[in-house]
Amino acid sequence: MTLTLTPLPGIPIIRPGDDLAETILAALSASPAGSGDKLSLQDGDILVLAQKIVSKAEGRLVNLNTVTPSPHARQLAAKTGKDPRLVELILSESSEVLRTRPGLIIVEHRQGFVCANAGIDHSNVSPPLPKEEGLDVRRNPKDWYLLLPEDPDRSAAKIRAKLESATGVRLGVLIIDSHGRAWREGTVGMTIGLSGLPALVDKRGDHDLFGYALKVTVIGVADELAAAASLVMGQADEGMPVVHVRGFPYPLTEDSLPKLIRPKDQDLFR
């Protein structure tokens, strides 16, 4: 088995309203494959996208000067040392606050997963063009924050539909973000939205090398691929927010993010 992950160079800075499918197709046409030929999409290929470009294309940028913090946000800001306006954004994107400490708020995001600060990001975030926002962005470039996509599964499905329509091949699309993990240091790439590929692969009932029937093995294949793609993307100034994947070892199928969220009644640590 060979799994090949190829970052697509030439992805420009994404602005609100940009068509990501068109951007990806343009990058593919300009990107040489390993043989020196242009990289073209084939049945079974997967495109992995950094959350940041999806959020930017969907206009999920917010200027803190437009946010009025609630009393709850002000109380939480006093405990954590965060800007009350940012805390208000975190609360608006969350269904529950789980843990806090100075500088950090752990929440259950509205999409169901647990993450820090509701996934709201400030790195590699630039203001939209002044004509797209009626604010003097030149005075406050550091006041812009980026929210996660409103519905990452829907975002992945739209991008996939455009790519499949343009190419005539069967694809998967994965949207990933960098998340921390309980009991482990460091962040890893994790799935926040997907279309056309499995979230989980259930191996229960299969046999190991010695004939033992597996009883509990369910593999989070979407998150495994997200972590691999994140290695290729990088986390700083690499500028590689799209990764082409070939050789994914499982059949493409329809699935969704909720499959990856452990139900609360099965969560022994909450």
C-alpha cells in the first residue's frame, strides 16, 4: 500500500467570497506530480483543506470592535484574563463551557467537538478588503478573528460537489483544524468536516494474524488522515493549506462529523 500526500503550491491568500473549488483546480493544473506531469484528480482521491481557508472564503471574519460583551462574558474574561469581546465570541460559538484557566477556555463547540476557545483563531488572519467591511481596518488589523465554518460538513459537501462536477471523478473532501488533546501535549490535525469519505472504519468481527476476532476495534480513519495531512501543511508560514491524497486504504463512502463525536453518556471523563 502506498499513501501519497502532496501539498498544492500556489494557493493564494483567500478572501471572503473566493471559490475554493476553482482555486484548487487552478493549483492542481499548475502542480507537477511525481512524474513531472500535471497532477490530475482520479477516482478515490481526497482533498484535505485547512479550516482557515474555508472560514475565510465563507466570510467568518469578525472584528472585535463590533462585539458587545455580555455580563457572563465579562465575568469569564476576568477569570481568564481574556478580552471580554473575544470571550463573547467564544460563548456565541459554544454550547457549553467545560473548563477554564488563565488564558484558556475549553468548550464544547456548537458542532459537538471539544476544543480550546471554540476554535477561534488569530494567527495568519488578515482583515478583509475595506470594501467588504464598513470599518477602517487599517487602524485595527489585530482586532480581526476567524471563526470556524458555520457547518463544516456542508462546506466540505459543497466543495466536493463543485470539484466532482468539474472533473467527473469520485472524490472525498476533508476539512481539518489543529486541536489539543486531553492528557497529551501538543496539537494535531483533527477532522471538523468531511464529505465522501468514512469518518470511522469498524473492524469488529475481523480477525487478527492469529485468528482472534476483533471485538472493540473502530478506527478513526478521518482523524488519522487529518493528522497526516497536517504534517504536510505545517503550522506557521508554509502557505500549504490544501493537500492532495492518493492511496487512501479504505473505500470512499458517505459519512459525517457526528460519527466522530463520542456520545456524552459514553464519556467516562465528563
